[in-house]
Amino acid sequence: MKEYDIVVIGAGSGGITAAVTAAGFRKKVLLIDKSKPGGECTWSGCIPSKALIHEAKKINTIRKTIKDFPYDSKEALDHVHRVRETVYSHETPESLSKSGIEYLQGRASFKDSRTLLVGNQEVKGKKYIISTGSSPFVPPLEGLDSVSYLTNESVFELERLPDSLIILGGGPIGIELAQAASRLGTRVQIVEMMPELISGEEIFVSHAIGKQLESEGVQLHLGARATRISGKDNRISLVYEKEGLELTIEADSLLVAIGRRPNLEDLELDQAGIRYNRKGIEVNSRLQTTQAHIYAIGDVVGPYLFSHMANAQGILATQNAILPFKRKINYDQAAWVTFTEPEIARTGMTETEARKARGDKIRVYEYDFNELDRAMTIGPTNEKMKVILDRKGKLLGLSILADRAGELLGEALLLKSRGINFARLGSVVHPYPGYSDVFSKIGKRVMVDNLLNHPVVKLFRKK
């Protein structure tokens, strides 16, 4: 029986990061996965979706000039497949071996808290890190099991996109794929139970992205509760209820994108004495499970199901497993991006969340990019930014709807992580004309408000 210093279960983004980190400490590392390395991010998430979005944006730009520009979606999916293989070339078992990581393909389950079974092979590790990720949640919807449907795990395996598509779910995955598929020639309909798309974001974001998708031909069925599915003659019918009415829509294919579930099956966590629930494995602030030598990271833990968060957790969990002192995970700086056009970037609270937490002890600043000189050079835009600060000017939340919003977010994250007053950006000279100048403009407004709210100034103004 082989023994290792660190055994990582799951070779997705977080698992590979954990394994590489452990190897960097010169530890004997085993990385296990039931499939090829790379996980969802490489094969069915971040990488293929952004590759498809890139191709869709390119074609959309061309068709603004050449309306009937001919294009076969096979070209887009061929591009997706090439990109995945390029990324995978840096994650192959051979590449991992060069980094000092042994790779074992197979389904892993705990025999006990110290022993793992991979097929007929027993493995022992001094420390374990579970990083098995998540899978698409498939609802118990009547008739769904009788038809062939897509998820993010299967859509990128297609040779071509369908002529028409119903997307069940108006969250980040649903709207990203809706816009991309529509731009590549698919007739798309979204069915979303909530009254708005991407309902956890600021309402201005939900409204704007909804109008954007509709302007590109995507049909929205909001406040619509799907009740049953049926299939006939290679067509899929979806029945939904809305405002007391029962309505039916049809398409060639159905994509289910309504959420994720943690990958807990096969692990035999009970055998190891590891506590878990329907949301995933329970961990403490140091990412330890109920067995102190077993850690868990990524989607199987949450609370944020993002590759960059799995990476951060992977580094911290590995360091905690190896070093004598243990650090706590900090989610205060969590941030995320939805890669529609325009992009949606967010960190911290929405205005509604901030008011619920702090009442009126907040300051809200909004900026319409139509007032920004760089945006004016392009033409009218639906881009906008909202900044939520505490009374002193520290950042509580930020939402951006804009081109390259994910890159814009970085400057604000630096302020947030260091507790720097937003007014400081008012004195930072930003390149002109640039989108980043929006921070300077809002920073100046915050600077003035800080001054007007200073106790000495307020006393002087009273006089």
C-alpha cells in the first residue's frame, strides 16, 4: 500500500492548485480523479464557455456590418474544442508528473478516515484534501427524464448548436449561453421562475441585461414556473405556469441551467466520519472537515462556486495541512463576473443587502457610463456602475455593468481588501479617455461628501 503526505481527491481547478502547492513544499502528492485532469473549469465551465462567447462576439460584430454573413456554429464549437485541448496540455498527467505530482484515475471512496479505495487499490495519506466539485442540478420535473436534454457538461460536446433552444434558468450560466447561442444563429428562449434574470444582482443589472438579450432576439419568459416536459418528432415542449395561465413553448433542444449540486456520491463520507449536508461538506474556517486531517475545498464546500475561490481555498487548505500554524479563510473580498456583453461584475453587497444590514448608515453612488467621455466615443450605452459605501467612505459593495467590467473591478477590490477610503481614488490620475476614469469621477464625489460630513466643516456650515 502506497502512502503519501497529501492526497487530493478531484483534479479540477482547486484540486490541481492544491496539488501543485503541496508539491511546491516538496511533499509526496497523489492527485485522484475519475476522469482526466482539468475538471469542470477546463472541460465544461470557464474555458469552453468563454471560448464560445468569444466566437459569438466576433460573429455578432461582423454581422453588424454584413447582416447575412454566413456562419456554421460547428466552427465555434471546433474553436471551443481546440481551446480546451490547449489548456489541458498544461494539465495532463505527464505535465503534473513534471511538477512532482502522481496522478491516479479512478473513483475514490473512503474505507475509513485514514484509508482511501481507488478501484481495488488502497491508498493512505497523512492529510487529505477533497475537491470533487459540483454538477448541474437536474430538477424532478415531470417528463424530463423521458427526453434528451443538455447541461453545461454536455452542450460543449456538441458538433453544432441546435436551431432552436429552450434554456431553463436565467442565472449566470443560462444568460451567458443564451447570448452566445443566439449570436451564433440559434433561436433562444429562457424560462426563469423569478421575475428577473440573474435575480441576486442589482435590479438595474437584471433589467439592463434582460433588455440587451431581448434586443438580440432572445425571448424571455420570466416569472414562469416550469411544470412538465415532453418530446415528440425530435422536438421538445415545455409547459410553464405564469399568472394563473398555462403556456407551452417548443424548441429543438433543452438546456437545464438552474443550479449546482455538490459531488458527494461515491466518496463514502460516513465511513470516514465526515459530516455533510445537501449543500456540501461541512468545514470550519480553516477548511477542515470533522476529521481534522481531512480538508475540503471548492464547489463541494461553497459558499462561492467559482474557480478563483476554489484556487484560493486550495492554497490555504494545503498550507494549513502542511504548516504548523493555520490560517482562516476570508470571504470578505469575494468577487465574480458574468461574461455577457456587457459584463456583469460584483463584489460585496447590493444596495438592498446593505440597507438590510446597516439601515440608512450607507452612502450610494451611481454612475451612468453615458456621461463618460470614453463611452461617448462609442455611442449610447446601457453601462452603469453602483457603489455602496459605509458612512466613512469604505467600500461595502460594487456592481458594474460594462465592457470589461471584470477588469475594472480589480481597482475597487484593492481598496476593499486594504480598507482604503474610496475618496482616495479621487486624487489618482487615470489615463484619459479610459473606462477606469469612472473611479476618479466617483472618488471626487466621495471626497467632497467626506469633507462636507467632517465634524469641523459641519460645525462651520451651521454658523
